[in-house]
Amino acid sequence: MPVVRLVAFARLREVLGEHREIVLPDGANVGDLWEALVREEPRATALARGLRFARNDALCSAEMPLRDGDEISLLPPYGGG
Amino acid sequence: MLFEIVREPIDLRTIENAVLAPGCGGVVSFFGSVRERADDGRAVEGLRYEAHEAMARASFREIADEVRATMPEVRLAIVHRIGALNVGEIAVAVVAAAPHRAEAFAAARFAIDALKERSPIWKQERYCDGERLWVENRFGEERR
């Protein structure tokens, strides 16, 4: 079962915490991870709009399979500049 | 060329020095600073920025690569500050140096627009009434 490290930013960090490790079933993908987080913390549901994911510092889709040791970043809509 | 996320106040001159070159006769320096009022007119006490630092730096390099694909002589610096900023402080600086001004203006404009769209950086406005709000960049109808 893959253990992934989760890093959340901005309002998602406020809801989910900055870092945590999560164990997922074999074959789980990034979208499954998000579903698991939302089940655990329903307030995150409202923050799905415009959400982007990154796996090991590269943007990825919700279909990206998770591997043990991956770092998954949750990136809400950007506000830099 | 300089691509950084920093926590200290931005010194524009240092950034300019990183891209100035004898072959570059046109230099455009853009900086964005913290406004005292939000778009809705509310009084702003300050801002707090955070970034996915590795991805933000990578996005700056990618933006520069795109600029140089069409304008290979442009030298670019992109620096964004994170942490707590007060009104009037510089949040972001883009400096573009080129042989002539047209490329320098075009490169600086492209770089700041691209940064707002694709660099993983977040801004929280902190208002004088105590409220705090994460503010997203808007596209299409955005003020330019």
C-alpha cells in the first residue's frame, strides 16, 4: 500500500494542515487521495474548484497513479504577482 | 538571469544587475507592490504570500525559456517575495534586458502575465478590520 506525503497550500493548508502522510490502497490514484481527504475533512469539498495536483513537483492529473514515497501537492487557484 | 523566491525585501537594483549586459541597450524593470486598498476598496493592512517554492522557481525558468524561444537575446530576472509584506513593499520584480526596447517591454509584459497565470504562489489579503482572505488571480477581465 503506497504511503504518500501530502503538502497543501493556502486555504487548503488551513483546512488540511501543511504536511501529512497518508496510506492508500494499492492501485489508488491522485483523485482517490483527494476523495479520501474530503471524506476525512468535509470542509475541503468547497475548495475543489480550480484545484490542481502535482506529483513530485510536476503538475499531474487526478488519474495519476500513486507510488510509495510520492509527494503530492494540492494547489488551489494561484494568486501571485 | 535570476529566478528566485525570497523572504527578504526585494532590492530592485540587485536584480537589475543580474541581467544587465553590454549588449542590452533596453532594460524594462517591472515591480508589483502592495496596494493600500483591495479591488473592492477595503483598507489593506498587508499581504501574506506563500509559494510551492520548487515549482514556482521552475515556472519562472520555463517562462524565461519561452521568452527566449522567440527572443533569444532577452535576459530575464523574475523574483517573488513570500511571507508577510506591508503596504508599499515590493512583492514581485521582473526585469527584462534586450538589445532594444521593444523586446524588453514585450518580455517583461509576457513574464508578469505568465507568472500570474501559472506560478504556484498564493496571496492572502489582510484587511485593517482584521479579516483575512485568500485572493485568486482573475483572467480575461483582469485589470492590466
